[in-house]
Amino acid sequence: MAGVGTAQLRPSDEVLLQVTDLYVEHSAGRRRTVRAVSGVSFDVACGETLGLVGESGCGKSSTARAVLQLPRPTSGTVTLDGTDLTTLRGEELRRVRSSLQMIFQDPLASLNPRRRVADIVREGLDIWPDHRCLDADDGGTPAPAADRVRAVLDSVGMDLDEIGGRRPHEFSGGQAQRICIARALMLDPQVLICDEPVSALDVSIQAQILNLLEDLKGLYGLTMLFIAHDLAVVKSVSDRVCVMYLGRICEIGPTEAIFDRPAHPYTDALLASVPQIDAGPAVAGDVLTGDPPSPFDAPTGCRFRTRCPRATERCAEQVPELSEVSAGRFVACHFPLTDEPAHPADDDAAVGHSTTPTSP
Amino acid sequence: MNDPHEIPTLVVEDLCTSFATERGPLQAVDGVSFTLRRGRTLGVVGESGSGKSATARSIMNLLPPGTSATTGRVLLDGRDVRSLSRAESRHVWGVEAAMVFQNPMTSLNPVIPVGRQIGEGLRYHRKLSRAAAGRRARELLEQVGIADPERRLAEYPHQLSGGMRQRVMIAVALACDPKLLIADEPTTALDVTVQKQILDLLDRLRQQRRMAMVLITHDLSVVAGRTDDVIVMYAGRVVEQAPTRQLFSAMRHPYTQALFESIPKVTQPSHTRLRIIQGRPPDLAALGPGCAFAPRCAHAQPRCCRETPPLSGSEGADARHACFYPAGTTVGEAALAANRAAGRTAAGLALAAGAAAGADVA
């Protein structure tokens, strides 16, 4: 995995957001460099949800922040609606940023505890007053800011009169996340970036927020970049999924196809690790052994090879490029798990040791 | 299998724990009872504030005496451990009953090498020499699957990865060969591939040592494949208790059912509409009369708002639930149908046609 290449990109006039050859590197002192993201390319079409999934340290959050230019990526381009954000400076960048909004994992930590909810949600409008129109085509008389605040809070299931005067600590995690979502929607963003938006929430609240995001996507025609480590959560909201490992893309493609038939050994292992309710007693066996290597000294070649059951010498020498295995599906692996009937034994060898049942 | 005359490893009878807060007493655990036999695993499932961790800490005697009050009986191998003297109890906690916590970084001492932390209990309780404790620590590290244990013994917690730290915590817990291991969200802070490794490890060690294990988690899917019995908690009370297989084939309590249906599953198609549980978790300091789940429950009837349903079983089997109108029974389905027809429940919850139907697919 851990592949590079841009074969997976669609023509740039069909997509809203395009990220090409993104590198994010941080200096960590003593001349060491953390390579958080290394050569990642993907695109998101208008109205589409792309799920970014992977374990901690795989670079999914770094990728999201690089899209927002927070901080600016080490190299690579981020193109939003034809504008390359990495070349913008100062006022130009500030102007573009209002159309990219983000919601974070810990909603209470991302709301200013000293301000009232109505002010928090309205702040974007105070800075960008021309976003007051609810619909661009309703003639142009800007609606009062309070109406816009009311409408947006209403769409996330909250009532301005009831909660507008309260402060963040009075809310539970789920409600605070609704406020964060309302704040993000205030300026009619073109792209909403959700970084683990439900992982800090209780199970029963998680479903409320996921359903809400799906509703809002329909209502506002949102394009979303959705980051989560929970595969089931990613599957439930995404149209396409991008699986990352140690700063590189393993595979990218339509959600159903990837979950039904993972082509990259890492995706396969990840899916096999998810505990499943209807699968009976858990089957012991190390799907993957050990921990991911440190991003300080990522393995040469394919970065997954140190934990991959299929790795060969070639994987150490050559970085696999993303290549199309079926319509719209791209995999960065020299030995992808495709169903070649000629080598059924290969597939067994790759996953076989994980299917040996132990006595219950 | 199990000899029915064998003394159960852990018996908990009517455990109640309350905390003193500024807003008055808060009943975190309210009448929890269960029995756990040797070699078996009990799953305890609930959301935050359900009392699952408070139950574990009450059993382990880990709550601060000043601000909390616990009543009820805890029998470890037939011995009432809540009435032991301080001197006696010193060799019970951490020795016969041990615990693994969610966050290994805050449970390990950052300035002591892990080898010494593993050996500490052995030196104190088992009076082993420093060398003997060191040798045993090395064996334990091997047993929990840490490669190159010799080198790791001398390392500090920050030098280990999250998964390795949790393995070290397990080694610390197992050092004195406990009969009971309580694991409180042992994998919640870990990545999914590491989670599987740790759960496999706990399973293997439990089998090898024939320990009794309590696995506390918010994740129903973790419980599904890894436990023999399950208790589901809500607002400090057990709302459903059943052998795992039976629970997943027939969920009786509307909360268990709603919780299960609200979880996104990898086997569902993308963009499946999730069933949601209306409202929010109860405020334990301001619980009214009646069933704590009634305000969020689609089955709620007037009786639910007045009386607290006891935990009881009908089929003469091991499965029990605390609900007057359980799912999958005639009275329960009738209650649900009546609420749907009225558009609202007795507790005032509006039932939208779609929300109540549950499996409506977008």
C-alpha cells in the first residue's frame, strides 16, 4: 500500500476539490522529520462524500488540515473549484477559506466557553456579511443575521430562543456537536470537512449526528470530506472511501466495492479486525501483528510491507503506484487481492491464518 | 463445563453506590446483582453515565470513601470482601482480583521502568526477591506477546506504543495470578487492528488461567463475540441480563434494542438510515419516578412513568429484563402499536412515523 500516483484523479472539471501529490512534513528537532503525508492525491466531486479512513498516525487528519492550509502543506496542490489554494496569500486565502469549513472531534473543546451560542454561530456572518442571503436567487435583499442564525440552528434541530443565550458548558456532547455543525454551515461552505465528528459521542447520540449530517447534505448540497477511524461509521456516510496507511493511500474507490471486496491487504486486515455482532464467537488470530511503524523512519518501498502477509522483495524496493483494478477503483499494491482463479492458494495464504477457529 | 456446585468466583448482590455531589446524592449504581463462574466472561455494556465503570470500581473497592457510599455484598470465591479488615483486604485487591483500565498511559507510572512496575506486586504480595521478580516480569511480558522482553523491561511507558502499554498493563494485572480480571474499556483508546490483538490476548489468557473475566465496554459488537453472558446498564440499573447468544437473538428491553439498531454496521449498505434514540442520556442527579428510559422509549405507557420495573425473567431461563412492555412480547408490541397510533408515548415523546419504524432506509 502506501502508494503514490495520480491515476485515480478524475478530470478536473468534474470535481470540486482536488488534492494532488500532497506532502506534509514536520520537523521534529535533531534533524528528524515526521513524514505525516507522502504523495497523497484524491478528488471529491460536488455533492459527494469522501471517507478518509485509517488508524492513528496514518495522516488522515494531517491531510484534512493541509486542505485548509492549516498549516500549508510542504508540497502539492489543493484545488478548490479551479483555484489552487497553495498559491494564495493573505486576503485571498482568507476569502476562500470561508467556503471550507471544519467540524472537529471534541465539540466542547472547539467552542469558546465564554461566549453565548447565538454569538458563536453568528460570528461568521459578522465577518462576511454578504453571506446573509438564505438563497442566492431570492432577489438579493439580505435577510437579517438573526434569521439566518435561526434557520441554520433549526436545521440542526435546535431552537435559537431556547439556547441562543446559553454557553457551551450547558450542553451535552451531542448538542455541542450540533452547535459546531450550525457554525460550520453559517457561511454556506462548498466543502465541509468532518474530522472524527462522532468518535467522542455516545452510541445513541452518534446515530443522531450521522443522520443529521446525511440530512444536511441533502438540504445544503454539501460536499464532504469525512474522516473517521471507525469503518462502520465511514461506510454509513461515504460515497467513496480512501484507505490510508502511514501517510499514503492504499486504495480508493466506491464505498460498497471496497467493503465488499477489499483489494489491498491492509484494507482486508482492517475489515477483518472489526468486531461483528452477527458473526458468532470472535475468531482469534492475528490479522495483523505488531503496531504500525513510526512515521520517523517509514519503511522503504511499500510502507505496509513490514506487516503485510504478501510482502516480497519487490515491495521493499518499489513504491507501488495506484492503478485501476476495476471501474473507479484504484489500489496501490504489487499483489492486490483480486479474484484470480488461477491462484486461489495465494488468497488463502494471505488470510488463512486468521480463519483458524479456536475452541470457544 | 462448569460444576454447578463449584463456588462462583464472583457474586455481586444488590450493589448500590452513590456519590455526594453539590446537587445532592447521585445514585451511580442501583441494585446490581450477578454471578460469575470460573473461566467465564461477563460483558457489561452501557453508555457513559450508565454506571458500568462505577460498578467495576465498587467491586474493586476503588472509590474514594469520603464522597461515595457503597452498600451490598461482593463475594470473591465465597468470601465477603467488603467486610474484610484493612490488613486482610490488602492481599485481595490487585492480587486475587485485578483490573485493567482504559488508558494505559495514565495507569502506568511514567518514571519507573515497566519491568519494575510488573514486579512490584510480586515483591510486595509474594515476597519475591528482586531477581526473582525480574525473571517473572520477563515471563509475563512474553506471555502478553511482547517481542524482545529483556529490552522492554528496562524501558519507560512513553517508549512503548499504545498497544504495548496495554499489554504491559495486562502483565501488571496478571502478575499475582488473579482469579478475577476486570477489564474496563481495555481497547477503547486503541486502533481497531490493535483492539483485536488485545481482545484475543485477554481471551487466550483467560482460557489458559481459567480466570473469570468482566469485560466492560460501550461497544455491543465487542461483547457479541467475546462473552458468555451480558448485562446491559442504563442510569445505574441493569435493564437486561442474558446469555450472550440469547441476548443477540432476542433483545427484550427497548433500550437494548434501540442501542443495537443505532449502531452503524459494516454489513449494512452505505447510507443506511440509522435508527436513533430520541432525547439524551438521563441526568442521574435528577431522576424522576418510574423507568429511567421511559422519556426516550417508544414503548412507554403511563405505568412506566410511575413505577420502576424490576429485573425479572419469564421463561424460567437465565434471561431477565427490567421492562413492563418488553419488545417481542404481546404486551410490548401492543404498547408500541398504541403509542404509534397516538403519535406519542405516555412520557410525551413524539413518535414520527419514520423514526418509530426503525429500519427505514433512506
